[in-house]
Amino acid sequence: MKRRILVSIVAVSAIALVILGVPLGIAVQRLYRNEEIVRLEREAAQATRSIDPALATAGDPIELSSGSRELALAFYGVDGVRAAGRGPTRADQVVRAALRGKASDTHSANGLTVSVPVSRSEEVVGAVRAAAPTWVVTDRVHRAWLLMALIGLGAVSAAALIGGWLSRRLTVPLEGLARDARRLGNGDFATRARRSGVRELDDVATALDGTASRLGTLVERERRFSSDASHQLRTPIAAVRLQLESALLDHHADSAAAIGAALRELDRLEQTVEDLLALARERHHDVAPLALRAVLDDVESDWRGRLAATGRPIVVRADQGLPLVHASRAATRQILDVLVDNASRHGAGEVLVSARRTERGVVVEVADEGPGIDGDADAIWARGNGGGHGIGLSLARSLAETDGGRLVLERARPHPVFALVFGLDGNRPGDESAP
């Protein structure tokens, strides 16, 4: 590419010089020829003033200035015979025109010729002929052409230097962007493109950096999701193995109870696998705007009976006119199921699910009337904490972050409150602990 840019700039410069130089060279040639004709006319006219018309008619000798080496002056009488000076013996076409009273000039391969009439009492008594060889003009023209060629060569050389600098200016950043793109394609999401100072290329570099950042974040979340999901699958498997091995080692153990417990864990494992598969399928499709009111209604309908069986109510509240959020319906439902199940297992009293709009977005809170979380509140996000269908708080937080939201513990005790925060118009919510 560097060579193509350089050749293109030099070629365009050369073509422009030819297009401008050829007409200019022709114009210079004509200019110098016209100047020489004017000079010859001036010399001939000056010579006519030095000739006495009476001598021209009396036949007396006439003296003409010899002029310069390249200038030939001659006087012709009305009979067309040269009477003095240097020139053809008989009048040529130019002299004959002057004898008719009309100054004229001509140019040929032999040189330039000018003739002016000599008059007495408004009567033509002769003509003065001035001639100069062709080399007088061609020498000047060739020197001008040589100077123009040197200037053109200098201009092309300058264009080549500028083209070389410009090609390096453009190709070096492009080569760097290509290397960065290859590193990005190989999985190096930490790569950042250098800025070149060329606005268009810097825009590409900025877009590439943004893509690398987004891909790195996406891949990290996918890895975390896969890691959390695999852990959630291993937990019930380990529980089944432990129960069955305990039953085998203890001959007095109740086999039916062990098998029943194992089947319950397998049911939990099967539900977890189905949920993860559903989430994985939806995560590969575009996330459509989601109406939270419909999701909250589903949560209330699903959990009302289960909580009522333990003597606990569930209350769902939502502000009027909640805006749509960009999130996965399946992931949002799973997150809320985890939070409600957590309140069911570890909390007490009423379970309150509320949704409200804030300046930054929409917040869905799940609270209960239990004593809260003792000890380190950050430990609840560790792997292994149970959820409604086997998906724990760690995986629920991963799902929230994948959709561009946040899952936080807004209040640890008393009456713990979990908050699921969504940004509006594609904006991610801030990183503060409270919405």
C-alpha cells in the first residue's frame, strides 16, 4: 500500500505538470517569437528614420547600420533591387508587401523577417528589411524550457518526498491496526491500539478498543457463567454420590430414604440443567425490551402457593408506568426466583417484591422480615449458595451482569433487602452499592 500511495502521488503530480507545462512551453515559444518580431520592427523602423528619401530616389549610395551579429538590415528600392545592407538581391514576399505600403513579417525555418516601407510625401520610395536567424529565438526558448523542466523535476521530487512521508503516515498506523486486530482475533482482549494523530484512523482505533473491551467483558462473563453453572451442576451430583455411598457403607441405613433423597437431588439437578439450557439458548439471541410488570406477575403467581403453604404471604408492588428495560426475560425470572427462594429458606414473615423507577434506571427489590445476614455479607455471593432451582446467588449475580444490570445486597440486617438494578436506554447502572 505504501508503494501504491507513493506511485499515485508522483503520477498525479507528473500528469498535472505535463498538462500545465506543455501549453506553457508553447506560450513561451510564441511569446519569445513575438518579442523578436517586435524587436526587428523596431530596428527596421529606426533604420527608415536614418535614410534620406531623397537619396533613395536619386540613386545615391545609402548607408545602413550593420546592427548586431544576428541582425541583417537591407534597403530595397521601388524596383525591388537591394540597394544597401545584407539580404536577398531581389525583394522577397515580405519586402514586396512593404513596397506596397504595408509593413509585414514572416517566420520560417530559416529565421524571422520584418519589412517596413520608406515614404516621401506619402509615396513609398523603398523598404527596409530586418531579419534574424531562428536560433535567436530557439536559444531563448530552449533555456526557458530547460528551466521549466528543472522546476517540474523539483516539483515531482518534492511530491515524491511528500508522498513517501504521507504513505508512511497512513500505512504505519494501518499496519498497527491490522496487528491489533489480529491480536484481538487471537483472544488478546487487553490490546489497545495506538493513536496516530489522523482523526479517521484514530476513530477506527477507538472503535477497535471499544470492541476489545466489550469482547473481553463478554468473554469474562461467559467464563464466569460457565464456571458458576458447572459448579451448580457438580453440587447436586456430589450430594447424590454422598447419599448413595453413605447408604452403601451403612448396612443399617434406610435404603428407601437414601434413594428418595437421591431422587430429590436428581430432580433438582434436572431442573437446574433445564434452566441453564434455557438461559444459554436465550443468551445467544438479541435481548428485547422487557416489561417488568409481567415478570413480577409471574413470580407472584408461582410463589404465592408455595409460600402460603408455610404460612407466609408474598406481596408484589410496582410503580405505575415503569419503563421497559433491556434484559433477558428468562434470566430476570431466574434471578427473582433465586431471591424469593432465598427469602423463603432463610428469612421470615412477609416477602415483599417491589419495583420502582429511579434517576438511573429501574430497581426491583426483594425483602423479608427475617433477622438478616450475620457475619461477612460478601460470603453470600460465594459459590454453593442455593437458589430456587439450584442456581445460587453467585450465578444470579453473573446473570444480572451479563444483561448489563447489577445484583446487590442493599441491606444485610435486619430485614435484608436484595436489589436488582437495570439501566435505561442501554446505559449500564453505576457501581455504587445502592441504587
